[in-house]
Amino acid sequence: MSAPRAFVQWLTCRVRIVVLAGGYGGARFLRGLLGAVPDAQVTAVVNTGDDVTVHGLRICPDLDTIMYTLGGGLDEERGWGRVAETFAVRDELNAYGVGPSWFGLGDRDLATHLVRTQMMAAGYPLSAVTAALCDRWKPGVTLLPMSDDRVETHVTVDEPDAGRRAIHFQEWWVRYGAALPAEAIVPVGAAQAKPGPGVLEAIAEADVIVLPPSNPIVSVGVILAVPGVREALRAAPAPLVGVSPIISGAPVRGMADQCLRSAGIEISAEAVGRHYGARSAPGDGLLDAWLVDTADAGTEVPGVRVVPRPLLMPNPAEAATLAAAALEVARAVG
Ligand code: GDP
Ligand code: CA
């Protein structure tokens, strides 16, 4: 079935699309979007709550995953870090007994963190550093950190031996595989953070806004915790479409199930859609439309147009089909 003529015309102009992204799901969706509408002006507002300092280096996992994925530098099999990576520095540090050994910093990846840390030490904000790194990678989208202020997601865990303590989200996920039950997930610093330069403007000027299939708690949820972002999304004239990261009651990859459980949200496309809520309703809801997988047809979210479509993105072509579907739905509700 070919797309309606008016829709194709809409896509061939430089449509402005804003995507609120985490790392893996966000990057895959963005790559699909660039495949579907190469002429679009895409702005990704990216979660920085995963950011962490290791060996004195500032690391931004979600920004780097998107930059490497769209710039052709990602290790596609692993899903993070650089392709053709080596780990000589990590092995040397281990030989000195210097940890953390669970955070696998690769040699190529280290260069990115050295440049970032050096620039930040010289006084450049993260947004300027990100733009400088993107000069090399040319991701084809404008990458905006959600904030230049420091925000770090922490997870409160309660272990029988160690007692209750808060650990960095990276330690919870990378070191413990999210196996320690999370009592609370807190984006520390978010309430005091300001949206990064250009974030609110991009949202206000967008033709389409997408919540991609990123983690609703630790990716999209942390971006939404920055004061002003949710209000800007609710006030924006553009249609707002969400894509479910949950299919048939489970995440496609990662630990969204543990995150949703800790927030008291059922692990289903319907519950995540209801968690985001309807923009048409009073309160703080965001969605005009919600894409769920065809396996979740029958999902209902009050006040939101729910559209079943195949949501898996095993390759760039299928991600492009999904992105085109999201835009078509946006056009229909816009
Ligand atoms: P992270 O920052 O690397 O954890 O990545 P994101 O937050 O951007 O994305 C993580 C989410 O992507 C997980 O909750 C997955 O369920 C979801 N995800 C991964 N691959 C797919 C896919 O092919 N389709 C859909 N719909 N979701 C996916
Ligand atoms: Ca992340």
C-alpha cells in the first residue's frame, strides 16, 4: 500500500522532528527515522542521567551510543561501545588492581571520554562538547543533552548483608545486571537542572514529537524530570506520538521490566501508555497517539489513539518502516 500523496509531500519538505531518546532503543529508532525521511531536520534530546565519572573521565553512555550508532562507529553485535575495540588500558588497570573492573572502557572509546573531560575541565558545557564530538561523527541529527547540569540516576537497593544503599544506575545495571531489587530510582539533580540550550526551542518549533521505544523510567522518565520539559511538550503545537518499548509484556532488551516494577507500573504496552497519559486530558499526560506491537492489539489508553504496528527493529530497514509508521500516525492525529 503506498502512502497518501499529502503525507508524502509533508515528508519531502524539511519536517522538524524532535525525539526524546535513551541509548539503544533511541539510537535504533533515530537511524530508522533518517532512513525513512533523509531530508528531515531531526533533533534528539538525550538522557544524561546515565552519565558517570570513571577514572576521572566523564562518560555519557546514551549520547555516545547514539553518536556511534548514527556515525557508523558502534559495535553492532554488543550494542554499545566502538567497533573493532580493544581493551589494553582496562587490562593494564586491572593488573594494577585498580577498578572498577566491571565498567569495560575500551581503548577507542577512551579517546572520546578524554576529549570530553578535557573540554569540560576547560569550562565548556556538555552541549558544546557534544557538538564538538559530533563534528567528527556527523550523526545526521542534532544531539542535544537534556541538560548541561549534572544529573545522575541513582538506585536504592537493600541487600541482606550490605543493607540499604544508593548506587549509581550504571553500577546497578552493568555490575549487578539489575538483579538487586530496586526500591527506588531517583534522578539526582534533575529537579534543580535546567533544560539544555535549544531543548525547549526545538520542542516548541517541532512539526512532530516522538517518544521512541526508550526506557520509560531511566531514559524518557529522566528527561521528563527536568523542570520545563514536560510543560513544553504539553504546550507544543506538534502531534506527540509514543512507541512502546514493551512488547507482549516484556522489554525487547535491557532492564525496563525491573525499572517499571520499582515504579509500581505493570510491564505492558498498555500500562506504559497510561503512565505517559493523554495530552488531551487535564493533568500532565503527553501522548496524542501510542504505537503498540501487533501482538498487543486491543490495548486501550483513554484519550489516546492506539495504533498496532510491527514494533521490532532488528535492522535499519525495519526501523525505517517503524519510523515511517510513527510519522504517518502523527500526521493522522496532527
Ligand atoms: P538504553 O539507554 O541503552 O537502555 O536504551 P533506551 O532507553 O533508548 O532503549 C531501551 C529500550 O529499548 C528497552 O526498554 C527495549 O525494550 C527497547 N527496545 C530495544 N529494541 C527494540 C525494538 O526492536 N523494538 C522496540 N519496540 N523496543 C526496543
Ligand atoms: Ca541509557
